[in-house]
Amino acid sequence: MPSTEFDLWFSIDDESRLSEQYKLKFNRRYSKHSNIDKRCFLLARSDERVVGRLFGMFLEDKIYSIETIDTVCRDSEVVNNAFGKYLYASFSADGIEVLSWGRESEEYINRLLKHSGFVVSNEKVFVERNVNGYSSPYSSQINFRPFAGFDSEYLEAVLNKSVAGTDLFGEVVAPNRLLDRLKSLGDGSETQMESWEIAFLDSIPVGVVLPSVYDDGDEEGTLLIVAVFENVRGEGYGKILHARGLEVLGQNNVEKYMGSTESNNLAMQRIFRKHNCEFVDKQIYFATM
């Protein structure tokens, strides 16, 4: 962004905020994102005066997030809707979706997206619970064996049977690359696989549970996948696998489990409730028509 554009970006800030440290922080942020896409930094102008600015970022190639919108005019809705219409026209051509949240602080963003023509394409609910000292309450014929005891070809086959018929990775990841994709979603290390397990009913595999400890030192973790084979769904095994995953997280010094599922996955939400998980947030994906 040329210096004149930097001046325009800062022109709506209170003079008391415009320290060199403040500008330096913005310059670093701009340098980090500006090479990706210019739509991360948008200005709204009226009669040559800047009346609003939008900072966004691409979380993935086709997933965009609006981080902040600042306005300095009487009718902020007009500016917000102008940004929304611009993004709609631009994202329609590129097939880009906007990720937002159901929390109150994001309502103005959701409102401008809907007003601009975006439609909800998917929703996910998020849950939390403490797993310190958690122990599975179930005793059953299900037994668990670590991934380490099997070769990659067998693991790929089991993973693909586990996610078959679901929205998990189906159209995104090639069947022979699912294991690599899952490794990349965790902390990227081989050691994380030490806690990944296959569920067996007698000697027959029926599903997988993949605990993952976040690598940011916050003692938080999740389950990358909890899934059972199609032929045994609806028989109560899902809750057993989920409880096993919570137990393994607790054994790995995780304090807080953070989970999610699609809003229409009522079976998984019933499991969350059964295991006393607290529903804390909702993720919303907006797409162009």
C-alpha cells in the first residue's frame, strides 16, 4: 500500500492513537496479508473522504473472514452494505465463501452479508467441557488399538470407511491422501498419532477416534475425527468412541476439550449433551448464489 493509501487508511483514526508503534503494527499486518489478496484491506470513500475501512483475511484459498469494519459517518449501515455488495460481486466470480460466527459481536457482519445477497451454506456448532480426570463410563465389547500397530494402507482403508457417507473430507481429499491430511490438521508431528486409535468389535474394525492436543500450550485439545462405519451407525457406538476420545485427552494432560459438528448432525449433538458438553458458539458459512 503506497504511503498515500496508508494515509487514507489512518485518516479515520483519532490523532491520539496514531503512534509510530501503532503504524508499525499495521504495516506488519499489511505486509503479511497484502501479497495474498488486496480484498483484505478495503476503503469506502464519499466525496474524496474516507468514511470506512474493512480488514479481512483469507483463512484458506476460498474461505474469507471479515475481521473488523470501522466507519465514521452517520449511517454505518450504508457503509457496511457497500462493503458487502463489493465482496459479493467479487466473491461470486471466484467462488469464495465468508466464514462468520453466531455470537452477538458478529451480528452486524452477518446482517450485512445477508443484505448483500449472501446465503448460509453451512453451520457448525461448537462445544467445550473439562476432561481433567475424565474416565469413560462405558463398558462394552469395543476395544481400541493404536494406529502404530498398522501399516498406512490399512489405516487409509479404515479411515475412508469411517468417513464414508459423511461430509468429512469427501470431495476435498483423495482417498489415498486422507491420512496425510489428518496429520496436517493436528500439530504436524508423527507423535500425535500415538494417541490415535481404531475401534474394534471383537476383531472387526468399526471406527476411529483421533484425539489431538493443541500445540499452543493452552492445555486444550479436540477430536479430529470420531466416526463409525456406515454398517454399524445408529447402534450406540458413537458415544463410546467419543467418551474414549475424551478419556485419552484427559490422560494427555488436556484440561479443556473443544469439539464441533454440523448444525444438522443431531446424532453428534445428542452425544455432546450426553457427555455434558457446553454449547458455546456457532460458525456460519456464507456463500454467493
